[in-house]
Amino acid sequence: MAKCEICGKGPQFGNHVSFSQRHVKRRFNPNIQKRRMVIDGKVRQVKICSSCLKTMSKTRG
């Protein structure tokens, strides 16, 4: 899984714990989206997590 190019958020690891308290390794992946953005006057396609996307839409307008 890729990292967010803005904040660097990547996959985290932990345990899935069932009702019987069995622990099984699992992976929490960030919600990565591909978006076209203008960076330094050029249009680039970047991989960005949804939380950064939400924050950027708040600051734009």
C-alpha cells in the first residue's frame, strides 16, 4: 500500500481480537485516493489520503 504524499501516512499494524479473545495480526490501510493537483504550476497526479483531501478542501474556500 502506498503512502500519502502530503502527510506520509502509511499502513499501521495491530491485532484483530475476536469475542473469544484470540489475537490475529491485521493491517489498517489508509484511505488513499489519486487526485490531479496543481503543484508548482504543473498538473500532477498525487496519492493523497482522504483526511488530507478534506483538510485541503476546508482551507481553499
